[in-house]
Amino acid sequence: MDYDIMNPPPFPNTTQGNGIYIFPFNVTVDVIIQNANALDANASEIHPWHLHGHDFWVLGYGEGKFRSGIDEKSYNLRNPPLRNTVALFPYGWTALRPNKWKTQAYSIFTR
């Protein structure tokens, strides 16, 4: 998806989307959380992200927009910390690897 992390979203009141991803059995999935601009210009801030009841390995952090094929080279795959909470830095990204998540379907609404 092409998006600009430095500008507020063009449609801040979006109420629907498709967040369903289907993966083959027994594959490794890394999750990239991108901390972009808030609803106001120049308003990105540090933000904690927590996963209730599950842990994940924190593979890395970076500034700016995540660059697929480039930023993975900076991952800590040797001894990544296992956590359930991580800080998302302003205008930055954080890479996580799930630790055997048991998943359920949830509807997530944000305002």
C-alpha cells in the first residue's frame, strides 16, 4: 500500500475495511507496525502497543516509512527480546514476529 506517513489521512472517518489475511499453514509472518501522522499535520508521537495474552519478538525499529526488502536486513534475528508491549516511535516502524499466536476474529473500531 502506498501512503504518506507525513500527512494526515485523506479520509479520517473511514468506517470499514478488509483486515483479513490468510496465510498457509506453518509459515513465519512478521508484522510491521507503522506509526504515521495523526489526524493533525506534524502530530506523530510515541505510542505504546500492547497485545493482551500473547507475546511477540521485537525484531527491530526504524525511522520513516518501512522499506520492504531493505529494512529487514537490520532485523535482530539472533536474540530478539520477547515482549507483550512495545513503543512505536514518531514517524517510525516496529517489526514484530508472533510467538505462536492463537488467533480469533475480532471487529476493531477506532475513532
